[in-house]
Amino acid sequence: MHEEAVKDAPHLDVEGGISAQQERELLAHYGVGGNTAEWAQYGQHVGTDAAAAATSSQSADPTDRHAAEQTPHTGADEQNRLVRSEERLDVDTTCAEAGRARLRKFVVTEEQTITVPVTREEVSVVREPIDDPSVVGQSRIGDDATEVTLHEDQVRVTKKTVPVERVGLEVHDVQDEQTVSDQVRKERIEAEGVGPQTTNRSGNGRG
């Protein structure tokens, strides 16, 4: 409030002194009368505010300084750190041609035997005694001959082609396991000129 009052105070040219009119304007601006007691009271009030501000500034300094001392120096730590890296195997699978399979048809010759039932005629001599000559009629003595025709089944072999089987190719997946190995590199960090104790913040093991 007092800073605003001083900032907005009327401009005075004090080289030749101030006039009575300028003095009245100045007193009216600060809200005091012309007696000495009011001026002393106004100055004491201004001094009290200034002292309180200085005291507040001094009381805040130790706390701020302590907080600054407790603040970790992150930037300095980052500059003094190394990043340790290592290689790891990244394995995936890809489909590649492993071979070909095909069907090929060809002709082979083999012997096949089949048993077939057949029938044939045979002749035999039959003798019958004649009791009544009249049955055969007149007979005469002389040369004579008779014959019969004999029959039998003849085996005939023919060939015909018949379908007996269908053969095709079918592809299916078979699960298996394959072990792969390779050389990998990793970095190690050794400290020189430090004590035996090492702080491991990440908990991931030794560096």
C-alpha cells in the first residue's frame, strides 16, 4: 500500500524548496495533517512494515538454504554415470523350402495265377447183354464203326483295366524343437580409485 502511495505521489521540484500549496498536496496525498505527531506516526508505520519484511526474508533464508542443501545434484550424477549394454539373442522363425515330395506312376509286370473250374467230356465203353434179338433188328456180320464227339471247356484269358485305389499328397505341420546358440557380447564396468563398497540402486545384479 505504501509503495503504491510513494509511486503515485505528486512530482515536486525541490531545488528551490516547496511552496505551501505543494506541501498541502503532499500531506493530503499521504493522508496526514501538518503536525509533527502525525508525521512521526506515519514514519513509524512505514518502518514497521519494512522491518517485518526484512525479518520475514531473514527467517526464510535458513529454510531455503537447508532445502537447497538437501536437493540431490541430479545433473552432476548423470554426468558421472556410464550406461552398460549387452547383446541378447533375438530369435524368430521364417518359412523356407525344405524339400519336395511328388507322386510318380509307373507300370510293373508281375505273374498272376488264377484257378478256374473247367468241364470236359470223356468216353467209356458200355456193354449191355441182349436178351431179346428183336430189339436190335436184323444184324449182320461185317466191319463197322461209330464215334462220338467229345467236348471240354476252353479257358480264355482277357485283360481289363479297373481302378483300385486313389493316392494323394497331404501336407500337415509337425511340432519340433531346435536349439540355437551364438556368441553374444556384454559390457563390464570396473571402478578405479573408489572404495570397496558399491551401491546398486536398480537391484539387477552386478555391473
